[in-house]
Amino acid sequence: MLQIGQQIRTNVEKLVFQGKGLIRYEGWVIFVDDVAPSEEVVIQITAKKKSYFVGKLIEVVTPSPLRVVPLCPYFGTCGGCQLQHINYSAQIGVKQEWLQEALSHKVALSSQLTVLPAEKEWAYRRKVTLHFIWLEEEKRFQLGYYTKDNTTLLEIAVCPIFASLDDTIIVTARNFLSTLQGSVRMEGSLTILKMNGRYLLRFFFTPNLPKNAKSALHEAPQDIDIWMESPKVKMGIDKSEFLVDALGLKVYISPRVFLQNYPEQSLELYKKVMELVQEASSILDLYCGVGILTLLLAKEGRPVLGIESNKESIRLAKMSALVNGIESVRFMDEPVEKVLGPHLKTKKYQSWIVNPPREGMSKEMVALVLEFRPQQIVYVSCMPATLARDLALLQEVYLVDQGIAYDMFPQTTHLETVVSLRRKVTLSKSIENPIFRTKLEKKFTPYIEKKYKKPSL
């Protein structure tokens, strides 16, 4: 029996989801960060879970040929990246394996889904969000990312997946924070957005703005745009929305809303979705965000309805429709489950684009799909495990006819997948059976009755 604190010398079998190394030792499974496939390592047991142990890397005895030196000085401590220690080609390989494993256990696939690599491995992110807290004893703000335990704040000066190592924007932000007079329990977040070679900094403080916020803004560097907010007050250069180009479309975006963080890869994804729905005469775009894809489709003259619960996102989407003169588009700022059904002529839409959060589709959303059964569903997913779960529930009615994955998150374990589902010509009679419907709901209910948890390893 393994003991906490025990050190062992062993071999890494492979990397599993979340980038952890899988080790089998004397009948036990052990998961360890920062190792590579086939390496001989010395690890120390740090925790025992219900069915496995957790360890930490002590020494790499025989390095894997896949191993490289991480570019980021905080790798291994910061919780943002998990794969910097293996080369990029190997990263694509393990993501391909994770995706195939997640889907093949539950879904009938006619062929393997390919993962499309990113052109840029570094400095690809459009924005980052850092956190800060006031250190009362030191009379200053600490700015950084949370570590792997999600509670400890790690002070940083660079983030190479956002900007080059010689970029000083995070130091500049930290220097600006040092001019502010904080107080006990003051904390907040900083969103840094890259736009056309210029940076935009949005500070959000709770519970209030620093007392000297106004004077500090007056003396801030002039080569960056800064504004500050609290729950009740806003000041500074409020660039809460501005235009960007997306495949010839002018689109309003904002640091206040969700955005795909890899601009170039996201455009490839949009083009793929447009290709998949090119035969549809009318389209529903569910969880549409700021409506980039919705507008690109409507620009072709087809009626498209975008639905998104975030009201700020829909406000920007409507502004984008106006500035582009697109009239065949509609937007609704409601939860998709609330809008579909009796309040909408849902059956007239041939293709549904579904792009839910990491939790995947809710039970209600699955039931709506099974009720209306559009001819085609294009499912855009950022989580292979919940994608596999939802596809397994839908395959009684739909066939997966094609799909592709996009690496929009180099150096991390995240992956964006696009799958096209076509309604079966001859449906199984079981889908009409109320007993089957009851069984389906019982199967799906446990996933939504508790908070989302990451898939077990």
C-alpha cells in the first residue's frame, strides 16, 4: 500500500485529460503533473483519493524525447498552462488522443476527427484576466494569476501565451496599481485586451474604487487606455465597445463579454461552420455571444436568429448588425431554453448551431432538440467530455456526418470541436416511445442537478 510522503521510481504511461501523467504502480493508479509520456521519473505521493493517488514530480531520471524547456518562468506553479513542457507537435497528438477517447466510448463515428494546429504557439491570446488583492501589511496590491490550488495568487510579470517575454504591459499595469491607495478587503480583476498593437486595461474593484483613483488616472501613461469600475462607479477612458474586422464584417466587441481568444483560429472555425450550413435556408444560432457567426451567415441574405442570455453581448450584436446594414438577422437576449418552443416558430429553422458553455447542453435543451428535430445540428464544443455525453443522447435521432477540432489554446489542455449532425432518414420507433423519453431524462438529469465538475480522470 502506498503511503503519503513515499517516494517511488517509476515510468509514465501517458498523458490524460488535464495534462496529468498516468502512472500504474503495484496495482494503483497515480496522477502527476509536469511529466511526459514514457519518462522514467521519481515522484512523491502527496494525496490519496477514493480510487487513485496523486503525486508530485521530484526528478526526471530519463527524459522523454517530447520534453522541452517551458518558455514561461511560472509554468508548474501557475494554473493556466499544462503542456508547455512538451513540444507543440506532441501537444496536438495528445489532444487528438483525448478527443478520440472521449467520443469513441459513447458515440458512433464514421472516421477520426482531426485536430487543426494553430499557426502561433505563443502570444496568441486576444485578452487575459488577472486578479489583484490588497496586501494590508505591505500597503500595496498584488497582481497575478491563481496557482493550481485556485486560492493562492501568484504575482507575475509576463504571460507568454498573451504577449512576448520582453513585453512590459503586465509590469506597467502593476506599476499603475502601485499608485492606488487600497484598503482592507479590497480586491478585483484586471482585463487586458490587445487591439491593433494597443492595450486596453479595465480594472474592476470591489467593494469600491480607491480613494485616489481620479488623480491616479490623470497621471497614468498616455500610451495605454485605462478605465476603472466598481459596482457603482465608472471612470476613465471607457472603451467598453469598439469595432474589429472579421472576414470583412465590422463587429463590436468588449472586454465585458465572452470572446473567442484566438482571433485567427476562430475565423477558421467560423468558415467551417458556414460551410457546414451552406444548404440551410434558415438558421438558429444558439448561445451566439456577440453574434459574429450569426452576422456572417445573415450577410448572405438568409434569415438567421441569434439567441444569447447575456444582454450586453446581444446589445453589441445589434449594433454590429446596424453598422453592417444587415437586415435578415434577429437577436434575442434570453436563455435558449426559455425562447425555444411555444414562443418561437422553431420548426421553420432547418439548421441549429449550438455553442454551449463547458457544461454542455442542459436537459431541457436536449429535450427541445429531440422534440423539434431540426434537419441539421452543428455543435461547437470547448469540452470533449460534455460533447461526448450530449452526442450520445442525440444519436438515437442523429448521425455524426463530419467534424473537426481546432487548437485555439496552445500550451493548455483546452480544445474547440465542431461536429455536424444530420437527422436520420428513418428514425427509431423508440424515440416516439414515452418510456424511452423517461429513460433519457433519468440518464441526463444527474448532470444538471449538481454543479459542473470536470470529468474524472
